[in-house]
Amino acid sequence: MGTIRAVCLSDKKGTAKNNVGQAEFVVEHGLKGDAHAGAGDRQVSLLSLQKIEAFRATGANVGYGDFGENIVADGIDFATLPIGTKLCCGTVLMEISKIGKECHNRCAIFHNMGDCIMPREGVFARVLQGGIIHTGDEIYVD
């Protein structure tokens, strides 16, 4: 089990997301109002707090949403979970659909630090059941 530390949205692709504290998760779409929402296997992006903290320890000045992640959670190492794993948070049910991503155009974090964790540590999920997720909610592997 883990705890949601940030719920992040952006209104434009290619920009950092902002921690908005809560968001509505829409079935087979993603987060309502997020630029990356839509059909497909990358509806929601998740990143473990411990991975962000380890990256910060290398000298990176990064905040929640800077990697383009929608959800930051403490206590779950998302990158170790296989595709098909279901995650529950309140009424929201998600299924991990992709681990990591190819980074075609190096992001600002990569240009500043020479590295970015999202391509290897971030995971993506589809929304199977909707609802609202808030910062502080519990999330667990189903």
C-alpha cells in the first residue's frame, strides 16, 4: 500500500505538470483536463516518490509534475510491477499498461542533469473505473 503525494495536470503537452491536489479520473480517458488524456495505453502516468527523492539526491532541483507524471505515490515501486497489475485508489481502478517510455526529444531535465528517470522508472496505466483521487489517499495493488 502507498499514499498519493501529488496529483498533477498540464493543459499543454511538452510542459511540466502542476500539482492540483485532486483530479477526476475518467474511464478509458485519463485525468479530466490533462493534455495527455485520451484513448490508448498512456492515459495516466505514475512515478514513485522514492525515485524522485533519489534523483534529487544527485543534485536535481525537481518537483512534483516536472517529469510529466500525473501521480506521485509514496510506498509503491511502480516500475517493478508487471503490465496488467491493477491499482486501486478509492473508487478508481487502473491497470498498468506500459513501463517506461522512449524519450524522443530530450526534456529540460535531461538537458540540465544528463539524465531523466521517467523513461525507465515511470509507468503508464489505463483507467478501468473512474472517480476522484486526492493527495493523501491510499493506493494499493489489487
